[in-house]
Amino acid sequence: MKISLSKVFIVLILLSTSRMASAQFELITDVIVSDQSSMISVLGEYVMSGESKAKSTTLLRRLHDGDNPSTHTIVSVFESLEDMEASIESRAKSKQWFKFVKAAHDFSKTNGSYLSIQRLAWGDSLWQQDGYVVSMTLNAGNDKDYLAAMDDWKAANNVKNKGMIRIQKLRGNAATHAVIIAAPSYVDLINTLENIEASEAFAKMKAVTNTTLVGTEFFSVLKLWKL
């Protein structure tokens, strides 16, 4: 498993130009895994060593939709840009990181990485262990206008989601934004999506925002580590 540090640092520079007060940062890595149990074991050992500096790390299993050949996605959540930079820089001399890379090399392959910054969030702060997640990526014509429209939509709709709804600004991805919805069960997730799509507030929001849907992908929360 290998992450291009030069690409990550270039993206970090771009990210630092954004408005990011009280933001949450995520380093997202898509991987192709042939041995899921071994990945949980070696990733867990690295995360629990504390060297990653992430406040949470999640191994998501990709379920359906989308044309990404990856089987899993690793999401590392940081409280600040400084924590994320420190985590990436520390890997150059981290014995735990190299131990993880060496072990994971036998059963996994990195298929790309990118960064995201939390712009808006409602409900729970993170998905739940054994829960389900849908990620809808899109291109928005104007970041400020899109976020304002999403805030108005949330204030107007009466959809009761049992998990979280989060709007992310993406860097290093083909899309500009992602709408993340999580729920404790697959049924709850589908019901939430259907209720949102049927609401008048959602139809109004779509009409006033200049957005293009890039893709939709479903995941299960395979393992969640919180430090």
C-alpha cells in the first residue's frame, strides 16, 4: 500500500486556501483488498499505536454503484490541518507505518487518495460501527451558493435521519463536493434517501442549485477505531 506524498502535499496547499474555521479534515484512501480480515488486523495495529494522529479511522467496505474498482476505503479523520500534515510527515520515520505498509503489501493495493473538508453537518458527528453510508459526489457551480442552499434545505425539510448528513468539500477528486448520509441499518439508509427525494424542500433545493451529480456509492462500516 503506497500513498503519493507529493500529491498529498500539493492538495494540502490547495486546501489551505479554503475557508476552514472549525473544520474537520479527512484523508480518504481507496484500496483493493484480497484479505479483509488481515487488513482489519494490520490497520488496527497501526491505528491503535497512536502514530496516525487521527481522531478516528474507519475501514469501509464498498457495496454497490459507482465504477471504482476498489473494494474498500480507509477514512482518517483529523481535527485540524496541522494534525493531518503532522501525520503524513511522521510516516517517513515511523516504524509502525512501515510495518503496516510491508504487511498490507501482500493483500492490498492503493487505488488513489484525496482529501475532504467538512462544510456542513447535521445529526451524529460520524457513522456508526456496523452502519451503512452513501456518498453522492457532485460538481457545484459555486461553493458558497451551494452551501447556503443546502443549509436552507435542511432548515426547511422535515426528514428525520437516524444517523448523520454531512457536506464535504473535496480536493484531489473529480468532484467538488460530496453529500454523505449514514444510518445504523441499510433499511434506515434507504428510507432516508426515499424520504429526502420525495420532499418538496429537496425538489426546491435542486431547482435553485447549479449542480451535476458525478456518482453515488454505498458502503458498510466494517471497522471503526476511535482514539
